[in-house]
Amino acid sequence: MSVNEGSKDRIIRVIAGLIIIVVLAVFLPGAAKWWALIGLVPLITGLTGFCALYTVLGIKTCPMNAKAKKS
């Protein structure tokens, strides 16, 4: 697994994941709070820097990988 996300992309994902978790956990009633776990996806991908969907689609926002390809 190589890093395929740039730093801005990673920061946005971590913030979005935390917001999703907090908002859904606070505002959803009872057993529906489990939906807050969806926020773990952007949180984990942001923390690791690897997105499997980016690999499938051939997207790389990491500038280091782009520099390595040009050489």
C-alpha cells in the first residue's frame, strides 16, 4: 500500500470523518447512532494516506508519487 493522497486531501478527509462521526452520533436517535461509523472510512483513509477507490480509479493526489513518475 503506497500513499496516494496529498496532504490537503488527507486533512479534509480527517476533518470530514470527525464531523460525520460527531454529528451523526449526536443527532441520530437510539440505534440509528450506528450510522456514525460511516465517518470511520474518511477518517482512516485520511490517517493512512491510502484510498483503495483512488487505486481503482487511477487517481493520485500525492505530489511525491507524481514527481517519481516524471523521473
